[in-house]
Amino acid sequence: CIARANFTNRLIRTGHYERGVLEGEQALAELIRWRRNKAVVWTQYLLGKAYNHLNQVTKARAILEPALEESRRLRNLRNVANILLELGMMEVALGAYDKAATYLEEGLQLSESYQFRDLLEPYTLGLAKSHDALGNPQQALDYMWRHQELYEESRIQEIEQREQVKAAVFDYEKRNDSLAHSAERQELIFENQVARQALKKTRWIVGFSVVCGGVVLLGVGYRRKQQSAKNLRRLSTAVQEKNQEILTKSQQLEKVIEDKDQFFSIISHDLRGPIRAFASLAFLLKTQIEHGETKDLEELVDMLDLNARRVIDLLENLLQWALEQQGAMPFSPEMLPVDESVTEVISIFSLQAENKRITLQAETSQEQVYADRNYLATILRNLVSNALKYTQEGGRVAVRTCTVEDQIEIQIQDNGIGIAPEIQDKLFDTNKDKVRSGTHGEKGTGLGLSLVHDFVTRSGGTLQVESTLGEGTTFQVRLPKGGV
């Protein structure tokens, strides 16, 4: 349920509000059932924010106001500040400026007291708009000045952070082409200098414009006041657009660097090992044949077959992960007989199970599941492969299917070594820190379970894991039932 709440947060932050509402409502129901109170009020805030952006103000207010009181009771001050900001900006949009100012002033005081610096900019902007509409020009001007100072400070910090990130990228590329790195580094320094000069110039121009606008506003009366308010709104829009542009570019750069590092890590470490093993096994086979020694040939062929399967699994996961990162992985759900899909996967891994002396069995129902054929195959293949990898010789791996209401439940159960609680928390991340060797030293990349989680979620299903160290693990996948 926490994972689904985090997924809701990601959807809403990227503007997918309708999907965010669907995921958020399911996450909220699960969190309430498990009495995760702090996570409940956080998810209520996310839902209120999504409803507000969808112009469903009544629903937004109905969920945000109770969440505000519960957050106060829990002393969840960060969530209090978030909700006050959302309620305040919602009232600004509705024209209820007195009510908006009450929310925003309380939230600003709380954010200043507890150093919630990322909330100060939107709070000061909202208060500037509210007091301008209420006919308080001096207070509006003061808040606008404060907002502009905060904006400039944060932009300078973001420029410096971008420079550090780009410098790290250039340092990596320097190992391949020092001349190209030097030229791009100089270009980065030049761009930074130009950006700083432009920022200083903009600060002077904006400051001068605001001061002049304030003098005119105070001196010539209502008509000029309306013109100043128009300028203020235009400036606020420009600031918000610039903020969003900088945030988007920063997130894109971080994602590109993260994906590139992950890709090269897999290529350099996880793929190179099995390929070297191929070369070694081929040399041993050649030597055995040249000397007429055949007693170890069967063992070498088994090792070659096992190594080939590892490379195939790795390449398959790597290809699907790359396609998913590029948004090029097609999703074409259809009604599929679940027993046939399970039988196909069992046949793929039967030899591997036999080599480890593991009992691999299936107990399936004659039901149909609504899923993409490739997605379902990837889900089953990775979960069965993991179960075999972490089960000792003489162990047991079972794949069971059954119907639960309007869903098909697939269980992959083993009596292997189990998963530690601290690893379960980050089991579905593409993170090398969680990767463990199998009972026979089998290597992993961390991609398989991440793909399983993403494919199950995209298929409209759920994924749960229960595990006890030394006793075994059960993965439970639920997907829509065919014909529903």
C-alpha cells in the first residue's frame, strides 16, 4: 500500500491527475485498513491536490479539510503546511481572498518556523495575489518582493546544482575524449556566466518595475492599481513557468544519468561475466575433445547450457527494461488461458530445476486472464527464475492459480532461503544494493523484479510478497479475469 501511495505521488507530480485519483483512492483504502495514519493523511493531501487540478473543488475541500485537522492531531507539521498551501491557492482561484489569506498566512508562519523552504515561494506568491485583490497594495508589494528574493535564491542554487551534475557527466566523458570534454566544459562555464548576468539583469528590471508599479499604485488611485495588478499576475505566471521549466529539465537530466549508469553497470559487470564463462567453457570443451577425454563432457555441456540460459534471461530483461524506459514497450491485453502460460514457463525451467534437484510443480485452474502475452510471460519467467535461484537442492517451487472475485491470483511459492525485511522494502527498485547471489552462486541484476512490478501495475493488477528468512517466499500476483 505504501508503494501504491508513492506511485500516486509520482503520477500527480507529473500531471497525470485522473490516473493519480484512481491509484490514490485504492491506496487510501488499503492504508486506512492497515491504520497507517501518517500515510493516510499524506495520501488524502495528494488526492485533494489532484481533485483541485481537475476543478473538482467540492471533492478537494471535502478531503483536504478533514485531512488538515487529522494532520494537526498527529503533529504532522509538513503535511499541515502542504494542505494549508493547497487550500489557500484553491481559495485564491475561487476569488475567496479573505479565506485564502487566512490559510496562507498560517501556512507561511509554520513553514518559516520549521524551515520548509520549498514552500515559501508559493506561499508568498499566493499572499501577494490575495492582498492585491483585497486592496492592500503595500502588503501585496511586500510579499511580491519577498517572493522575488526567494525565487532568485533558489534559481541560483539550481544553476549551481546543474553545473555540478553536468560537471560529473563531463568528468565521466573525459576518460574517453579529453579534448571534447575541455570544449564542453568551457561552454558550460560560459553558459553559467551568461545565465548569472541575465539573472542579475532580470532582478534589476523586475525590482525597478515592481517599485514603479507600487509608486503608481499608491499615487494615482484605482485605475492604475488595476494595471499594476495585471502586471503582477503576468509576472507571477512567468515565474511559475520558469520554475516548471527548470524543474522539468533537472528531472530529465537526472533520469538520463541514472538510466545510463544502470545500463553501463549491467553491461560492464553482469553481462561480461557470463560471456567470459562461455569462452572458458568452449576452451575446456576443445581441450577435452582434442585429448579424447569424454568423462567430463556432460558436465561441461550442462554448465554451458546453464550459462546460456543466464545470458538469455539477462538480455531479455535488459531489452524489455530499455524499451520500457523509452516508452516503447507495447501493451496489448487479450484473454489468455492462464494454465497454458504457466505450463509454458514450467517447461522452460524444468531442466534447471532438475539440475538443482528441485521439485517444480504447477496447480492451475481452467480460467482466462486479461493480460498482455509478453507481459504475463515476463512476470512468470522472472518470478519462477527467482524462486529456483534462491531455493536449495532438494527444495520445492510451486506455481498455483485460482479465482478471487473478479481477478486471477497467481502464487509462486518456494521453501528457499527467504528475504530479509530490510531487503523487502526496496525489492522492486532497480538498485544493485538489494541484489543477492543464489544458492549456487547465481548472479542477478536487480532488473527482473522491477520489471515484474511495473508490468503488473500497468496491467491493472497487484503484487504482494510474504517471506520469512530460512523458511521461504511467496509472491502473489493478481490480474484482471478474462471476460470481465
